[in-house]
Amino acid sequence: MRSDDWYLTEDVDDFLARAGDFLRSRPGPHVMQLTWAERVRVRGAEAFGTEAPVFGALERAGEVHATFHRLPHRGLGPSPLTPEQADSLAAHLAALGHSLPSVSADHGTATAFAEAWQRHTGATPRLRDTRLRLYRLGTLAPPQPPPAGRGRVLGEQDLEDVMFWCGEFAKAVGEDVVIDAGTWAGTRFADKRYTLWETPDGTPVSLAGMNPLIGGQVQVDVVYTPAHLRGRGYAGAVTAEVSRAALAAGARDVVLFADLSNPTSNALYQRLGYRTLADWAVYDFAHTEAAGTAPARPDSSDTGRP
């Protein structure tokens, strides 16, 4: 496969015109490409820094076979690739002089690209310890009986509460991000819709969020219960509420990521009806001093949590 079959653009509308049908044909495996393209389209490229985002599509005979995105200060996010496609992409980006801090994708794709990138650039890949699994909802099975209380959808008047809960979630998962009124609009948390599970007396005990409907799919993202309130069914109840809301909004597919180091949350999602779609991997690249590039600092937004 020729590396020059890759078409690169900084124009997200051009990218979506070329690759939108391909991405929507399999929204689950393409969740990251759909999410970030939509974010750039809505927020504008300037919201991501002085360096323009780059999008790419592998085109042959008028058909798209694969895509990728690369945002400033973030790693490469390719769609599922064969080893040959991964090699052609690595060769193309290396020939153009791109420097990549990391790659985040399904495990097979990430591994194939990391090996190809090492061959073409000499960069040493390092697999991150964080392991994620992408799930897709089958038939929703809400917990029976649910814990006492109800779900409450948060609105603009609840922004202070939303920022507090998202800040607690970010600290719990180790995300290096400042969340306050000044930074909120630029965070990955700002474009989600949130639901709180509240006890009968109105005490908030668990939060779940969901991304906008994109390509017929909704991603449930940000599920958090404070440590001292876990084990009481609150996370299952609020996740079921958000999943039901996603279906009511017209989603054909509902997906979420879970940290494989947490067997409790993985078991919970499976009880709710979520089924494994793909395991996820992130490789960081350490470049030699001769290449003039220092090892990149890991960015938690590359791990599959858009």
C-alpha cells in the first residue's frame, strides 16, 4: 500500500465531507474520530491552540478505508488499521516531519502503529499502564430494585455543581486539568449533559454524563461516585438513567469506556447490558536526542476519554 494514498487536511469540514459516511458506518470503533471532529467543528480550530488540528483519510479508488486525527499537543488517534495501513500512515507522517507524543486506538491498531513508527523514526514506544475497554450497549437492564432516590438532569443553573463534580472525577482518574469558570469552556467536560442521582432528601451521590449525539451514537462519559458512597448501587442507577436518555434522544448505539483495572465498574456495566467492543491501548513515544525531541508528557485526554 502506498503511503501517498493518505489525504491530509486542516479543514474539518473537508475531512467530514470526505470521510463522514465512512465514520458513521461503524460509529462504535470510530467514536474518537467522530467525537474530536465534531468538537473541532463546533468550537473552531482556534480553540485548540495556534497549531491547526490535522485530519487524514486513506483513500483508494474514491473510497475511504481509514482515518486519523491529530490535535495540538495530543497524540495520534487513528481508526482501526491493518498492519499495512498502519505502516503506510507512519511512513507518510514521518516523511512529512510530524512528531507524535503518542498513539491511542484499539489495541491491535495502536500496537501496529507504534511498531511502524519506531521503524520509520527510531522513536521508542512505551505502553501505558492504563488499560481501557470500549463497551457498546446491547439491551439496557436497569438495576432492580434501584436505590432509593431519583436522577436529576443538570442545567445551566447547575454549572457550579457540574464543575465541582467533574473536578472530583478528574482528580480521581488522575487527569491534569484545571476546572473553574475561566477554563470550563475549553475543557472536554463542557459539551456534555449531566445527570445526578439524588437520595430522597435531595443529597447528590453520583454523577454521569453523556456526549452529544454524533453519527447516531452517544458516548456515556464521566461516571463518578465519591469513594465513601460506593457499593450502594448509585453508579448503576445514574448510568442507567443516562443510557436511557441517550436512547430516548435517538441514539442507535450507546458506548462507554471503562478502566480494566477496576473490575467493579466493568462488572457493573456488563450487568446493565454493555458488551465488549474493543480493548484500547496508548503508546507514548520517546525520541532520541539526535532527533531533537524530548519524551512527551502523557496527556490523559489521549487515553480514550474524550
